[in-house]
Amino acid sequence: MGTTISTDLIRGHTDTIILNVLRQGDSYGYEIYKKIIALSGNQYELKEATLYTAFRRLEQEECIVSYWGDETQGGRRKYYRLTDKGQEFYAQNTKDWIFAKEVLDKLILNELNSDKLALENLLEGGINNE
Amino acid sequence: MGTTISTDLIRGHTDTIILNVLRQGDSYGYEIYKKIIALSGNQYELKEATLYTAFRRLEQEECIVSYWGDETQGGRRKYYRLTDKGQEFYAQNTKDWIFAKEVLDKLILNELNSDKLALENLLEGGINNE
DNA sequence: CACATTACTTTGTCTGTCAAGGTACTATGG
DNA sequence: CCATAGTACCTTGACAGACAAAGTAATGTG
């Protein structure tokens, strides 16, 4: 392969990724772990240690709250719920990501916004379906 | 503003950014510093300490080589030149960035590739200029 | 009955960024 | 003539996030 997502490229995004999963509804650690792998199309695994570290951080910042599930049988599950503050934090982080993408495209690829480029290519060259 | 590029969002990209500047030709520390600010459209400043740390790292990995300029008057300047290895490293890093962008768009925005989306919108809704 | 899976968690290490501090020279306005 | 800003280089130490490694404990399966 050769093309992977390094630790450094993911850094600073884990909180946002977790909050995004919780926007779909309450969930617990191990399920969130699996959902992230699935969401990425099996391209990325957020390690468990990273995940639980992030839970502590997000709880402390009141972006999420936790409660134990009432599983009578089987192992206990700790559920997490997105708070209003967490929702706001997510919204701001998505804006930051979109902004960072544009700036990094300039700095790495000397590119304008990729959407704009796609548009320009279309308007100049007409629509070619593959 | 509120929308800025945090340390964590840039982490892992500084080497690539520097190598990209050097693709345009040899340059020295302070000039590279200024060029990066300009390239970003004054949206991002790569701090000098970070820059010089990166130079040491990139030299050690043989991605760049350095030599003193022959300024007879004025302060001395240390120039950096991109090596073949550095060029390869840059090429791989851009692939990684493009890949990471796609995966992160899925994980943060639940989105497919933004280019694909732009295309889909166009094909469905027709071309609306602004 | 061993092994995989579910489910939770902590500790210590590593690495990149950058604030803070430093040196030295040049140009400019008061 | 001197203070200040700008050019140009550099190092050290602090900090924070990711994660390997290690652990607990239950359930399911071959």
C-alpha cells in the first residue's frame, strides 16, 4: 500500500471524529471504536488507548456525559452522550477542518479550493463522463 | 475570526510544506518563513523554531542539503536545496495528504470526496454561476 | 478447556510544535 | 548618534496528543 494515515495526520481530529459518531446517537466505547473503522471504510483505526484518553478529555470539557448501561446479562457498557457544548465544539471543529484543508492545499499542492478547481475544469473542458 | 489553524492540525505537514517551497528553487530560512506566510494567503505562520527544527530533521533524513551563501556584504544566509530523496518524500507526502483528506472527510463530515460531490451537484442541478 | 471476542482502563514513552531566549548585522528616523 | 525595527541565524525546555503495552473481567465457540 504505502498510503496510510500517520499518527501526525490524525492528531487533533480524534475529538471531532468521536463527537461526529455520537451525533448519530448515544454509544459506548467499543461500539464507537468499531463504528469509526467502518465509517472510514476500513482505512483507519483509532486505537483504543487514544479513544479512552479522548473520552476523559471530552468529559472534562463537558462535551460528552457518560452513564452505565443497565445490561443485566453480559459485560457492563459505559455509554456516552453528546452535550450541547459538544455539539457546538463539533460545529466549530468542522469549520476549522474545512479552513485547514484549504490552507494546506495551498501550502502542499499550491492549489486553490478543490471544488473551485473541479468547477473550473468543468466550465473549460465541458462534462466528460469518465 | 475564530477559524484558525491549530498546532495539531498542522502537525506532520511542516516537512511537506517546506519541501514544497524548495521545489521552486533553493532558498534560505528567513525567506522560506516569509514565503510560507505568503503562500497561505497570510492565513498561517510557521513559527521559526518549528522551521529550524524541521531543517535539522530534513537534513538528517537527507531530504535537503545546506550551503552558506557567498554574501560579501550583509548577514550570512544558509541556503537549502531539495535532494532527489526529498522530492520522493514530497511526492509520497502529497499522496498521503490527499488520502488523509478523503478519510477525514468521511470521519468528520460523513462525506464522500468533495470533488465527486461538486460533480454530482453539477450533474443534478445544472450549472449556476454564483 | 483454550482461544477469540467483547468491554473497559491506566501508565509511560515518543514526537512535533513553539514560547522564550539568545546572537549579530543593517537600515532608518529622530 | 542612538534607538528601533528588520533581516538572519539558532537552541532549549515545556507541553500535549497518540498509542504501545499491559492489565482486568466477562462471554462465546470450537
